[in-house]
Amino acid sequence: MATRFSNDEMNLMCIYNPGSREGLIAELHHMLPFLADDEAELKTLTEGTIQKLSGMKDAEFEKLELMADF
């Protein structure tokens, strides 16, 4: 897979994943406005994750093992 996700990105996707790539992108977009000013790092992480998800195909997404690493 050409797109690699960091552990933080994978954990973020696990939290918000409704089961589809498009659904996850929508969930991440939905949560962005709720981030406080002091959560700039999380905002950057979320925006980067959305960008990576947008650049991949559904078949690639389905191969991801989205299990949180807390």
C-alpha cells in the first residue's frame, strides 16, 4: 500500500470509523469544528488523515487493520 498511516492516525481512524472510507472521511470532517484552539496538533493530525484517506481507494481502505493501539 502506497499510503502509510502513523500509529496516531490509525488510532484516530479506529475511534471515528463507521465502517467505510467515505463514512470515516465524513466523521473526521464533522469533528473538526469541535476541536478547541489548544488542540491544534489534533486538528493537523485529522486534516492529514483526511488527506491520506481521500487519496486512497476503497479497496485499499478495506485492507487496513483498524484496531486501536491504546
